[in-house]
Amino acid sequence: MQNVQQLENEIQRLKIAVEELSVLNDLAIAASSSLEVRQMLDIIVQKSIKAVKAEQGSISLVTAQEDTPFRTLIRQVDLTHDHMPYRIGAHITGWILKNKKSLMIENLATDQRFQASEQEQKEIRSVLCVPIWSQAKIIGILMMMNKKTQEPFNADDLRLLSIIAAQSGQLIRNSQLQEEAIQSRDQLITLQHELDIARIIQLSMLPKKFPAFPDRKEFDIYAEMIPAKEVGGDFYDFFLIDQNRLGFAIGDVSGKGIPAALFMAVGKTVLKTTAMKGLSPEECLQQVNRMLHLESVASMFVTVFYGILNLTSGIVTYANGGHLPPYKISKNGTVTAIDTTGNLALGLLESAVYESKSIHLQPGDCLVLFSDGITEAQGAHHLEFGEERLMHSLNQPIKSAQDTAQAILTDVKTFCAGRTQSDDMTVLVLHFLPNSSLK
């Protein structure tokens, strides 16, 4: 008789072991699949209900919110029993979070540790709660309620649920990491799309047809921008104010991406619209600054050099709003930086005052405007191209505005040796032609 009892006990232990292995095998299969967090949680709860023969199970994950430290994501009910889903108060999950250990309640109505509500006492007999750990932190709670056999949960149930919870922690974390990776990928795709839009906005605003004024023999003008991988806010522009005056400008907006591209578009449009009124450079920048200050978002600003070339006299009147001063190349090859007007970038201070200065271009002289993406372009060992190398690039015979601009860009590209640059590189060259009507 004793041998029969021992055999039955052994058979029971084997059955429990088989159930444990079966559950762990199911979880291992789930782990090999690419499942979303909710799908993974659903499998864990289903397997747990089956393993401990519960009427209902749920899984709650820890949140960062103090008022609701747990959020129940999955609640499963055994459909073979005719009952509604149970709701259990936060006092039980709070106990787990405070004590950091498993909890087994044989009879909720008589358990002195908890003051169960009347509804809870009516619906819930026994409860089994196990914390889910990952990297030494509780990330969730696995809870089972009411054994189908009407008996309370026992030590074997607690041990089995603890095994499931131990395996579940890493499964849940892996699924979370996978979802985070997918979200990061989607965000990168969205960001790249936004950057592509920004680049389209930027490039579509720039004149690209050269020669720009094939019928005018007094001057030759060429400009080019090489956009950075991370879209910046460089721009250039040129236009005939009237038959005797050529306006030209270069600018660099602070910031990157969509905001910089949009602010560039606004700045360039406002600048040209204001300049076409025939205002002096200082008046033009003054008005543009006031308008951009009203439009500025998150303290964005733009550096601008704006000049007007009198095509009869060769006099260039200019104002500089915080931009790098251009270089003048004399027809004899001398390279000099023109005087700055010492004014602020546009959009920073509504009351900023701007002033103009003038230089005299002789037939054959050339003006070179550039952005800091040229001088700050980085080569080996983070060395910058710098103004000394730029002046060396300019110390060449002037053939045409395009040749001069492209010679600069070629030297910069050679210096960078294919390294990705963080800023746009922009050059504008204005050549006052020897066959001009200057007397």
C-alpha cells in the first residue's frame, strides 16, 4: 500500500515536471518569434492560466507615473467558465511593489493583510501574484485569480508561476527593445523624409540658371551651394533692382533641418521683396531684421551680407548683418577682405541698427562672398580649411565668376577628402567685367 502511494506521488511529481517543461518550451518558442509586446504578454498570461488552472489572469507593467505605478495591459479570462472579468484593487499590486516578493492569498475575504472591498470578496477567492524582474528591477506583475477546482492556490502553483515569471522578464524586455528599435527606425525614416523636404525647400529657392543675365555685358555672376548631409540654412540671391543696379546677397540661418529651411525661405523672400523697393542696404537690412524678429522661432537668426553694385560707376554699397566679410580680388591679383560694418545678425534684436559702407570696383575686379561652411570645412585631424587656404585659392588669375567659384569648391573638397561636412558650403562670385561702361 505504501509503495502504491509512493508511486502515485512520483507520478504526480512527473506530471508537474512535464507541465513545467511544456510551459517553458512554449515560452522558448515565443522567444524565438518576433512578437510585439502585447502579443508576448498575451502568450505569457495564456500559458500561466493553463499552468496553474486559474479562472483569470492578468499582467501589469510598471509605469513611470506616480499616481498609476502599474498599467494592466493584458487580462485573460478562461472562457470555459461563466463569469465576468474580475477587477482587483491597487492595494495588492502595491504590496508587491513595496515588498518586492511573491504573494499567495488563500482566502482574500479573511486575509488580514488586505481590506478587500465587498465586490472583491464576492468575486475573488484566492490570488497568486508574482513580480516580473529584469535587470534587478520589477518591470511587471503576473497575477492569477481563483483556481478552477475551487481550491486555493498552493505552493506548487506559486513555484510554477515564479518559473514562468523568471523566464518572462527577459522575453518582455526583448520585445520592448524590438519595438523601441522599430520606433527608432520609423522616426529616422520620418526625419530623413523631413530632411529631404528641407533640402528641396532650400534648393528650390536658389537661382540655378547660369549665365543669369546673358544680355548684360557689365558683370558676370555665379553662385553655388553644396548642401550638408544635415540640412542647414545657407542661401544666396541676386537680382536687377533696375537697369543700372544689381542687388546680391548671401546668408546663413542658424540651426538645421526643417526649421532652418523654412526660416531661410522666409528670410530670402523678405530680403528680396524689401530690396526691390530700391532701399539702401542699411535700410533694407533694418526692415528685414524687424520682420524676421517677429517671425523668429526658438531664437533663430540669420547672418546676411547684402550689396548693391552700380553698373555704371562700379561702386558697391553694402551692409553686413553678422556675416563673414567678402574678399575683393583686384584685376592685378591682390586679395583683400573688405571692411565689415560691424552689425548684428538679423532676427536677434528688433531695435538693431545697420550701416552701409562702399568700395569701388575697377573693371576686372571681383568680389567673393562665402559662408562659414567654406572656412570651417574639416579635413584630416579635424583641421579647418580656414581663411588662409581660401585666400590661396583666390590667388589665381580670374577667368570667369564660375571658374573662380568652382576652383574654391574644388580646393575645399580636396582638403576634406570625402569627409561628411556638418554645414552647407556656399560661394557667390561677382566679376565686374573689363568691358563695362565705367569711365
